[in-house]
Amino acid sequence: MDKKASLTLPDGKTLEFPVMSGTIGPEVVDIRTLYGKSGYFTYDPGFLSTASCNSTITYIDGDAGVLLYRGYPIEQLAQQCDFLEVCYLLLNGDLPDAAEKAEFVNTVIRHTMVHEQISRFFTGFRRDAHPMATMVGVVGALSAFYHDALDINSAEHRKISAFRLIAKLPTITSMAYKYSVGQPFMYPRNGLSYTANFMRMMFAVPAEDYKPNDVLVRALDRIFILHADHEQNASTSTVRLAGSSGANPYACISAGIACLWGPAHGGANEACLQMLEEIGDVSKVGEFIRKAKDKNSGVRLMGFGHRVYKNHDPRAKLMRETCHEVLDELGLANDRLFKLAIALEKIALEDDYFVSRKLYPNVDFYSGIVQRALGIPVSMFTCIFALARTVGWIAQWQEMISDREYKIGRPRQLYRGAARREVVPIGQR
Ligand code: ACO
């Protein structure tokens, strides 16, 4: 029998709404007809209780610390797959077999170059611009370079745009870095893996090549896998909302990058490293924790807490493991900031303030330390996140456009401004 939920309004009238079930996870009350039937809206700032869409891509159980991409646990994907396999999975719904993977990788690597005119476009930016500001501009501008495949109603065009975005983001990200340090752009080299190619474009210079180290490539590839998608978070919801108007995919991904930049979202790993630098020494941890607990200080323990994970962030455990591997490989096991991070984590995990609020380290607590050890400057951390999340954004955008129920997004509001009033001419006010 179909389940229903009933709602009694202040006038005593009772309305019934269908209850919908997913494969796993909480059921939802379908209130699409609420306004039409009752004249009421729901009030849910921050969408804490609202499912904005139905999706088959990613599942999170925040209480149990579970993250699944297309049903596969993140731990298994991080340990047994590479990033491009995960991209294939997110876009197509299943892991590829060997032939499918070879074809997918081959298509991605044949799209890694960007239109030569894009390198001129970079020169319009100041060298000291934040690379995320450059990324927002350049990714948005891709629609001006690739308008041969911008029909969002064409499945073929959407597929081409998806390949272009996944393939070109490493090139653009490395260009944003090279531009900021005044070095020449490095062209992609398609004989390398996706992640090794990115590292080479970041760290090689025309005068000296860069030999990717397998342990470090694997670590960055894991960062990409762990950040590839995360259900209906702020930036993904931004991409969906922008795309719901029919905007082109490059504009939508640029909107996602802009949203990701904030310190409460993708900017957290950068903010976390800055926080560690500011604390500076293990002896100052106690004082910092006191500040983070004081609401008036405006200080938060960056890299701690998550809107959805209220037990542990499964990505954090994997990132912690990677952190050890990278520091060992580079002989940095005694790294000052890493030791500081471990001390901070230990104290916070035992402190009643953090325990009672279910605040645990999130993935970004460790990803910043790993990236710093790889030689990636702090200002590039969020760009790396954007590179990795592009596949999730594009998969979610594709899913939305292909959904027969999709409509332009239009939240409502509870208006608390002035009631209607008349304009008085300026001399009489
Ligand atoms: N440090 C100190 N106190 C915190 C922190 C923190 N990092 N996070 C939450 N709190 C406190 C709040 O002050 C609040 O306390 P109260 O109940 O006494 O008022 C309580 O915990 C709940 O906080 P909310 O902000 O309501 O929690 P929410 O789930 O909305 O926020 C968020 C989640 C934004 C991630 C928050 O924990 C935060 O700001 N963390 C630091 C930034 C960060 O690491 N962001 C990365 C997110 S992961 C990602 O984007 C990949």
C-alpha cells in the first residue's frame, strides 16, 4: 500500500501527501502540491530537511560515515580504482571493463589541450590574482571557445562538453598556477596518466622536465577520487540551479567553482593550512582550541565539522592514510605542521565541546597537508578540489537535464520586509 503523510493546517483541514522511498536512506514526503492545495510554503533555510531532486549518483549516510558513488563504497574505489575509472563510473553508472576504460582514457587524453587563444585570455588577469578567481573566469569563458557543442538538449553535445571539461580542467588549473608564478605554460603530454600529466604541467619548466613519482601521483589521484562527488552540497546545488535555466555547462561549472571557493566549503583546506601556520607550534594548541570554542572570537577549527557527517568523514580516514604515505616517501614524517595537526586533532577529539557537537576532522583537515607536501602552493588547494569535483558537477548536471521532471529551480521565501507603502516625493520626506 502506498504510504501517505498527513498535515493538519491551522484551520483544521488535513491534507495528505505521498511518501516516496529511495533505494536506501530516509523516505521523503512529496510536498510538490502543498502550495496549490493549501496556500502554504515550507520554510527550510539551508535546505536542512529538503530533497531538491532525486538522484542515482552518490549516497551519503552521515551518521554511519558512509559514502557511496553509484553504490560502491568510497574506500573500495579509493583503494582499487584510479580517478578516470571513477569518472567513468560517475558519468555512466557502472565501472568500466578494460576495453571501456581504454576507450574512455583515450578520449579524455585527446581533449587535454585548450584552444591556443585561451593562453592569451589568461594575460588579462593580474599575476597576483587568486588562482580561483582566474579559474572562475577561464572556465566560464570556455563557452566562448567551444560553442560548436553547446546545445544542452543534445545528448551528444552534453557528452562532448563533459569530456572537454574533465580533460581540460587539469590544463587550465596548471595554467592558473603557472600564470600566478610567472612561468611559461606547459602543454599536456598524453603519454602520461591523467594525474601524472597534471603534475608535470604544474611542476615541469621548459628548461627542466619533471619525473612523476608513483607514490605522489597515486596520492593526488586519491585526492581527486575522494573529492569527485558529494551529493547535493552547496556547489553541486549551485551547478544544478544554474543549469536549470538552460545555461551552458561551462557557465554552470564556473558557478560551481565560485561557490566552492568559500571557506565553509572548498576553501576549508586552504583555511586549515593557514590556521596551522598561524598556530605555529604545538604549545599554542590549547589557546587556539579555547578560541575556537568561544562564539565571540569568530574563530572556527577549520577542517573540523561537516553539515552531513556527524560521526566520521570516511574520506578523512583515507586521506590520513595517504598523508602518512606521502610524508614517509618524502622523508617528512617529522614535518612541523603535520605534527601540529595530529596534536590538534587529538585534543579536539577528546574535548567535550567538539564531541558533544559531533565535530570530527573532515577530508580537508588532511588534504591540505598532503598537497603542501606534494609541492602544491596553498592558494592552489581549492583549484585542485574544483578540478576533481568537475566530474561530479557534470554528472549531476547531465542527470538533471535528462530528468523528465526537471524544472527551473525557484525557491520561495518568507517575506518579512515592509508591507505595501506609497512613495512620498523627496521634498516631503
Ligand atoms: N569549530 C568550532 N565550532 C564549530 C565548528 C568548528 N569547525 N563547526 C561547527 N561548530 C559549532 C557551531 O558554532 C555550532 O555550535 P552551537 O550549537 O553551540 O551554536 C555547532 O557546532 C553547529 O554548527 P553549525 O555551523 O550549525 O554546523 P553546520 O553543520 O551547519 O556547519 C560546517 C558545517 C559549515 C562545515 C562547519 O562545521 C564549519 O564551519 N567547519 C569549518 C569549515 C570546514 O572545515 N568546512 C569544510 C566542509 S567539508 C567540505 O567542503 C569538503
